[in-house]
Amino acid sequence: MPWLAPIAFLGLFFFYPLARILALGFDFSSLSASVLARASHVLLFTFYQATLSTILTLCFGLPLAFLFARFDFPAKSFFRALTAIPFMLPTVVVAAGFNALLGPRGWINLGLMSFWGLEHPPVAFVGTLWAILAAHVFYNATIVIRLVGNAWAALDIRLTDAARSLGASPIRTLLRVTLPLLRPSIFAASLLVFLFDFTSYGVILLLGGPKFTTIEVEIYIQALQMLNLPAAALLSVIQLLCTLAFSAIYSRYIVRVTSPLKPRAVWMNVQKPRTRKARFFVAAMLAFSVLFFALPLLAPPLRSISRLEADRARQAPGYPGLTVDYYRELFINRRDSLFYVPPLDAARNSLAYASLTVFLALLLGFPAAIALSRPGKLEKWIDPFLMLPLGASAVTLGLGYIITFNRPILDSGFTLLTSPLLIPLAHTTIALPFVIRNLQTALATIPNRYREAAAVLGASRWQTWKSIDWPIISRAVISAGAFAFTVSLGEFGAASLLARPEYPTLPTAIYRFLSQPGGMNYGQAMAMATILMLVSGLAIFMIEKLRFPGTGEF
């Protein structure tokens, strides 16, 4: 039974903490009317912002899905990758990107202040609902582009041509022919976008400000600031039930996302823009892609090397001289504080946590993937339980760890909650389902006759593994390891609750520096965000290049 180890791990570090949350969440004796009223208000706002974000994501994503599905143009693969990069970046990097572009010290505000001679930023973006909505669209538009675009590209274009030849206008053809055929894909994409927006945490915390609070943020506030664990547990139960419901609907509906009728090869439906309207549409969409997707990605690196505030006394205000001072300051404790942790140590902590997460996820994922690659009746029942962490919130998981592991183990005085080991354990729980699924897909492609032929020729199990299994699954192993590494490196939800002040992670350090006043702190936050972006980008590139076919996109 090779799946016993991962089941035992998830039982201890996923199901048991969730059970403790459920037990505490249904204890209403310590909950006041004001807390329940606040919880209902937070729940309504969570639905409200998730609904608005989903609608806006569809409005922005559907035209881009049509662009990539129907037109061929230079650098198409580059622009398609550009829209996909934000989805895999850590939330703190996305928030830092919008902050560097539109925040009080961002490029646009600094440019307007310099041009008009203003003393205060004229654009109030951070701390508004629009900041939340823009970041969600930026983050999740690729879901619509990929899911709907792939279905759109496979639709038979002769159906719309027939409707047009019968006198239907373009709008009528879209409403009566195209959209009904795309309805399953649009609905599945909407569900997935809504799920990500509903469980959004880092974007709300970093860009929304104190005025806007979702369930995830309220769990953080009640647990760490109000020290009201029953209220936090109740919110976690509500959040968990909603998330599991949305995940179950998506899992059942994604199976239906197939192109109706007989799909055509994608290349048969793609054409170069020949008419003036088509060329204008393509040019407008590409310009929008550059402005909306590229600028927030470029803003933090450019801001991290621009001397705009650190040396203002020796230059004209707003003069963008180049500097590496912010990167040098990552190594220096200017205040000689005993409690100061250099950002470089936070980077080391994140790399150590990520490395341990990769080791644990692969160690636990391999046995489960081997069992699930040739599933019996028992394995088919176990498979959904191994995938459950995909639908759980990292903030809820962190709260479960606080409730569960805050007592000494066997009267030894050692408390797991105060140990830095708890963060890689949480990250392993989050990354394990993807690792299992990626390895399972690769192992399932190995025909048994290959192993049987090797055994007939006298090969040992080790020789069979080395000569047959490993060459086939090596790409999947590297891809799964890269994903686990990326998840751990950029994870912010659980780390914000579990990371101790002396052992911060890179995302928690970025949040800490963004929350502090002063140009030097802001510049260091941008420098750390740039480092995190580069490392995550390399891991994303490895995942895309080495991802095993058949694992799916979402």
C-alpha cells in the first residue's frame, strides 16, 4: 500500500487541523452578535468583489480569447505567454507590480507629480476597490484566454460562415451560434475565476487596504490581531464550505468542456487579419496586452534600480538616476536592531523552505502516484481525498496549524508551532496534489510490456527503473519539483500566519517593507519583489517546457 505515507501525512497536516477548525467553528458560545454581524458583512463583500472581478475578467478575457483563437500574427506565442505569466506569479509580486506602477510612490504618480509640480500623488489607486478588481483581472484573465480560447479555436468556423450567408448579422451570429457552443467553456472559466477571486488574500491585504476585508483577510485579522480564534474558525468553516462547493461544481462541469459537434484542427480556423477592422482589432488587443500585462511586470524591476527618493538631496526631485543601493541595503542593518532580520536572510529562509518542500512533496508524491497510475477500486476512492488540498485555503490551513500545533509534544517542551519546520510542512500539503497528479500521468503512460520485456531479459527492478521508467518520467519529476518549489517560494497565505519574526519568508518580508514608511523601505520591497519574480519566472519556464502532456492547464 504505497499510498499509506501520503494519506498519513495529509491526515496529520490537513484533515486533523481542518477537523479542529470545524469543532471550534461550530462552538457559538463565545461569539457575540457584533462578530456575527461583521462576519455576514465580510461574506457579502467577498461575494460582491468576486462577482465583479469575474464579470470584468470575462469582459477583458473573451476578446483576447477570440484574438488568439482566430488570428495569426507575429510574436503570437510571446503575447500568449505574456498573458499567462501573471497567473503563476506570487500574489505579493503582482501586488508589488501594481504598487510600483500606480501606488503613491509608483511611476505614474511620480511622473504626474514631477510634470505638474504637485506635492501629493494625484492618482489614488492603492486602497480602492478598483485596485482589487484590476489585480484580479490581471491575475486570472489567462484562465478565460486558455479555457475559452482553446474551445473557440476548435469550433468549426463553417458554422458561423453559414449563419452569415443566411443573413445573420455578426452580433446575431455571436449570440445565436458562437456563444451557445462556447457556453460550457465560459461557465467553467467563470467558476474557476470566481473561486480564485473568492479565496483571494494577498491582493486584498496588499492593495485593498483596511477598508476592504474578505473572508480570508478577516480570518487573519481575527486570529492574529483580535486573538479571537472561535470567530476565525467560524469564518474558516464558511470559507471552506463555499470553496468545496465551488470546486465540486467546477470538477463536475470541466468534464463537459468539449467542443460540440465535430471540431476542426486549430490551424484550419486561424487566419491573418486581412480587413481593416480585423487589423485594428488585432493591433488594439496587442496594445492592451502590453499596457495591461507588461507594465505591472516591468514596474518593480525598474523601480528597484531607480534613485527617486534615496538620494533626493543631491539631485532634482523625481530624477530617475540608476542605482543599486536598494539591493545593497538588503545586506545591511542600518539601525543595529537586535530584532532586525536582513532581507537576505528572508531569501535564504524561502529557498530552504522551498528545497525542503520539493524533497517532501516528491518523497510522498511518488508512492501515491505509483499506486494511482494503475488504480484499483480502493485507489479510486482514495484519489479524491489526496486531491482535497487543492480546494482548501492556505489561510485556513495556517489557522488550523495554529489551533492544532500550539501545545508541546509529549511534554518535551518542543512546540511545532514555534518551529520553522511548520512552513515547509504547510507548503508540502498545498503542493502535494499537483505533484501526485503530474507524476501519476507520466507513470500511467509506461506500458507494462516494457517492464515485462526487461524482466525476461534478466534486468533487475533497479535496472528496469533506471533504463525504462526514469527516462520517461524524468521530465515530469523536474516539472513537479519546479511547481512545488514555486508554490513554496511565493506562498503568502499560510506563511503570513505561521512565519515567526526571526524566520520570515521573502513574501512576508516584502509585505513588511511595503507596510513601512520611507523610500528606502519601499525600494527594498521592490528589489525583493524583483528577485522573487526572476526566480519564479525561471521555475515557470521549466514547468512550461517540461510539463508532461495530459496534465491539463487548470
